[in-house]
Amino acid sequence: MGTESNNYQMKVVKGECGYVLEDVPHLTDYIPDLTTYDNPLRSNPAYSVVKQYFVDMDDTVPEKVVVHKDSPRGVHFRRAGPRQKVYFSSDDVRACIVTCGGLCPGLNTVIREIVHSLDYMYGVSKVYGIDGGYRGFYSKNIITLTPKIVNDIHKRGGTILGTSRGGHDKTKIVDSIQDRGINQVYIIGGDGTQKGAAVIYEEIRRRGLKVIVAGIPKTIDNDIPVIDKSFGFDTAVEEAQRAINAAHVEAESAENGIGVVKLMGRYSGFIAMYATLASRDVDLCLIPESPFYLEGDGGLFEYVDKRLKENGHMVIVIAEGAGQELLAEENAHAKNEQDASGNKLLQDVGLWISQKIRDHFAKNPKMPITLKYIDPTYMIRAVPSNASDNVYCTLLAQSCVHGAMAGYTGYTSGLVNGRQTYIPFSRITEKQNMVVITDRMWARLLSSTNQPSFLRPKDLEEVKNEEHQQTQLLDGDNNVHENSGH
Ligand SMILES: Nc1ncnc2c1ncn2[C@@H]1O[C@H](COP(=O)(O)OP(=O)(O)OP(=O)(O)O)[C@@H](O)[C@H]1O
Ligand SMILES: O=P(O)(O)OC[C@H]1O[C@](O)(CO)[C@@H](O)[C@@H]1O
Ligand SMILES: [Mg+2]
């Protein structure tokens, strides 16, 4: 087994029977003769009794777990966890944590657990917070973080550090890291944030600094590839139930009542899909990945009409990015606006579809409808994480800290097939995780709601052609592994 290719972002090692390790960089790749120390956990009574607590240097985790007897062994990632040797003495570590992008349940838990892991497991007491996202590196003072200060923060939504979009200035950020003597940088954020982290890591490496750059993937939309699911996702799905339930109560209580709920998901409809599957009260789920049309045979109006006649009410869940092409056709002159990070600002599809349905039924006096539109977006994002997300956040944070202490860098800490791993930034940022509508989970949803797929033969061809360009598809299933029942 030998290294086949080695660039700044990823080391590819090939072995027998098609085994491939997409390995993360290590400080020793560019700084020779670094001193190592015994891992302090070796003399920690809580850990030293744990059999095989330390991860074997050769442990790796497969990306695909469903295989055929002749399949190549495929891509693997380095297994996360504590190593016998570390590359920092506890007193020398100066760590910082930054949160970027939109809010997501669990951010405070991750912050808390990084601070606690560094202190309780590795005796590191110099941990700082960066105020307000990437721009805080060069425009704000740092915030001291101690286990006591962060002790209760997991009970609050949001991020105690603040967050922002835009403001990523590579040179100013790395200057600030260097000037402040910071040597471990923990970066919590979504796809944009991880791209920013990769740029910071590359600049640090170019300058030859002994500084770890480690990411923790945060995305309420679940749009980050490779990982099983993102923290906060379960909480978001659970919280979305309240809005769906309210929409259902309203719809059920009116003659021809329709409840419309808009959920997050710019490009990926995972929250809408899982909230629909969890609820059982939803009659129609619309996501960005699945085109739909309003008028004519097999169109949305026909289905709404049919459902109202059958049941007297219905609930529609629509992801914020769904149907954007239809809105764009109608508002050809609408401004193409972006947020500070360059993300396209979407038009409100929930309002739009509500109005379209009202207009359609206004033409039919025999069928008056009552439609209520609920947009719970920011209410869902703002809640603290639930129990299972809290556990997940803890494991992610601890794994991330173990990797940094062991000298790995340029990685995102993530769960792959139920195991904590270190994933090269380039794998995390190369594409977005999206619902594959020719895959099983979407089929399960269609059979649960009994809605039409709205796919015309021409759409189906397009979808099939696009399919292999898209992410995921670990084992041919949509990529939220837990409870997906495959
Ligand atoms: N290609 C890039 N290179 C460097 N920095 C980037 C890049 N893309 C985004 N960033 C920076 O990352 C930060 C977060 O990006 P963004 O606002 O897109 O949110 P995100 O991390 O994708 O999270 P989410 O979309 O889930 O809210 C911003 O400060 C932005 O400037
Ligand atoms: O209004 P903001 O803060 O830009 O965030 C909105 C976006 O953030 C997300 O929640 C992702 O973080 C998207 O689903 C949503 O489009
Ligand atoms: Mg993003």
C-alpha cells in the first residue's frame, strides 16, 4: 500500500482489492521533526481502563457499506478518535472556535463540547471564541471560553459566539491567527464555511505554520455530502412537526381547508421530506429536486382538487427552494439578489403557491377554500438541539479535538456509516447533498402521501441524466442514514 497522490487537501492511498483511503493531511506532511507527547488520556483513569480506547493507526471507515461479493473495497476515510501520541503539549495549545453561516440547533452544544474536551481530556485551558463569524477574526476582540462559561449554553438556541455571512478575508484571518499565537482553529459551519476553512488551511500550510484547521459540518438543510446527516437535522424535523400539526388543525377545521407550510431547504429538500414522512398528515410535499407544474392533467391543481373532494382538507409542505424556476419564469425582471456570502436570495415560494391555489379556486364558486400559510423557518432554526442531536454534537466535538491533538489538519469531522471519521475538505466542498428523486426514500414518500410524482417522461429523462452528477448515494439511498430503514 502506498501514497498514490498527495496534494494540499487530500492524500490518496491505494491498497489491495480496490481499497482506497482518502486521507486527511497531517502537520508532519509539511513540518518535519515535530516533537510528540504521550496522550494525556493514557494516564486519565476514566480512559485508561477502556479497552481499545485508542484508535489503531490503520483504522479506516468505508464510504459504502452495501457491497457485492465482487465489488472493489472502495473509498475509506480515516477513523476519528484519540491516538497514543499527540503533537501538542497541553500548555502550548491556544485554540479558537468560530461559527459561520445560518443558525442551526446544536451550535452551542458543539462549542461547549469542544471547550470541555480540550480542558477535561487534554488539559488545555487557553480556548477562545471568535466573535461573529469569519470577519470577527480581524474586526473584533477574542472571547475567553472556559468550561464554566460554556457550561449551560447547550440549553440555548443560536450561537453564543454570533455568526455572519460574508467577510472571509484569507490574509486578514491568517494574519490574526498568527498574531494571536493560535495553533488550533475549530470552524463550525456549512458548505460555504468549509470552503472558507479549506482556504485558511491552504494559506496556513503555505506559510508553514504549526496550526491545525478543523471543521465541524453544520447545515440544517443537510446539504453537506459524505456524512450520514448533519447535527440539528433531527431537531429541525421534530420542530417542523409543530408547524405541520398547526396547519393540519387549521385545515381540518374548515371546509376545503388547505394548510401550507414552508420549510427550509435552499437546494436540498431533506427537512421537507423527513418532516412529511414523520408527520403522516401531509398530502403533498414539494422539494427543489422534484419539478412540478400547476395546470392541466396530472398537475398540482388537479391533485389538490381531488384531495379536497376525497378528504375535505389537505396539508402541503413546500421546501423554500422548490418551484423557483416557475417563479423565475413569472418574474423575469426580478432582481437577482445575493446574500453577503454570495448565496442566491430566493423568492417566497410559500406565499406564491398559496396565492396560486387561491386564484385557481376563486374561479370555481362551487368550491370555496380556506387556506392558511405558515412559515416557521426562523422558529425552527432558533431552538436548542434535542437529546439525540446533543449526543451527536458531543461525539463530533470530541472527535474533532482528538484529531487536532493528534496533528491531523485540513479535515472535517463527520459521521460516516455510524462511525466518526476525518474527511478531507475537498470531499466535503466538492458538491451538495441532495435528495435523489429516483432513489428509494423519495419513492417511499410518494407512497406515503400518495401524491403524484409530477414527472413527465421528458423530466424523468433529465433527472436520470443528472442523477450521476449528484452526491451521495451511499448505497443507493437518500443520505440521512439513521432510521432510513434500508
Ligand atoms: N468559496 C468560499 N471561499 C471562502 N469563503 C467562503 C466561500 N463560500 C462561503 N465562504 C464564507 O463562509 C461563511 C459562511 O458561508 P455561507 O453564508 O454560505 O453559509 P454556510 O456555511 O454555507 O452555512 P448555511 O448555508 O448552512 O447557512 C461566510 O463568511 C462566507 O464568506
Ligand atoms: O436568512 P438567512 O440567515 O440568510 O438564512 C436563510 C437560509 O439559511 C438556511 O437555513 C441554511 O442555513 C437556509 O435554509 C435558508 O435559506
Ligand atoms: Mg450553505
